[in-house]
Amino acid sequence: MNKNDPAIEENSDHFSESEPRFIPKEIRQKIKTELRYRYGSVAEWTRIHNLNYGYVTQVLSGIAPGHNIRALLENEGLLEPLARGTA
């Protein structure tokens, strides 16, 4: 798939600059280190939370955005909650 594909550009328009799609590399590294420290491995954390290991490793490698596990990481204190609209 081409990165310059107009369909990709259209789909990415709904993400604002204040809501990053992907977790930054430095934070991903810290998350992996902390999960290994707390649970012995990332795989053990995925088993405890009944998650797909492949998806979690994609998120922690920067391949997938991680919207589905963001709340779990926030609850663990591994990721700062995103600022939501103050309406």
C-alpha cells in the first residue's frame, strides 16, 4: 500500500494533533520495560488481560495505533490519559 494513497490521507484526517495515533517510541520502550518488570514478560500481561499478543506487540513496536489497549495502559499508570475536550 502506498503511503501517498488519498484514501489513507482521508482516513487520517479525523485524528487531531493533540491526539496522536501512535504511542511515541520512548514511551513504548518504557511501557515494555515496566511490563517486563511487573509481570515477567509482555506476554504474561497480555494473557492476564486476555489480549491478542500479536496486536500488543504491534502496538509496542509502533506498527499499530493502540487505541484498544490505551485504557488498560492508562489504568496501569503506564500511559498518561489523553486530554479530552473540556465541554
